[in-house]
Amino acid sequence: MIKHIVMFKLKATEDMTEYENALEAKKRFEKVIDGVDALKKGELAINSPDAPDNNYTIALICEFDDIDGLNAYQEHPIHKAFGAFIAGIKTARACIDYEL
């Protein structure tokens, strides 16, 4: 099994605060969870508003059967649409993929 953890630092935009963008990302990630068969388990966690400002805003915690599943997820159109949304609101990204 492969665990894929990605953290993003988000920014405020003209229409939304950083936290509102995090809530929108969580809503959009539900479509990824529902629509990508290779994704066996997925969660989007939002950083506590009481945590330090330099923390990352959101974390994606995902599980796949194997690296082929992770690669299929990366190329899936639903994931790519989610990634395009994140690209417009992120200021930083960190990622780790490891075997369980």
C-alpha cells in the first residue's frame, strides 16, 4: 500500500479568505474521493484556526493499493481539475509518498 500526503499553504484571493479557500478545496476534494477508483482512502484536513500562521493550510492524506494506483490518480481528469483549482490558490507545497 502507498500513502500519499500532500500539504499546501493557501492564500486569500479577491473573493475568499485563506480559510474559505480551504473549505472550498475540501468540498472539491470530495469529488476526487468519489470519482477516482484508484484512490482507496482520502481525506482533506484543514489546519486549526488557532494554530500558528506559518503552518500549512491543508493536508491531503491518501491511500492507494500500489504506485500504479497513485500514478493513475495523478493522471485522472477529476484529480487534474482539483489540481488546477489548487494551483491558483497555493503558495507552497510539500509531499511525501511511502509504502506501508
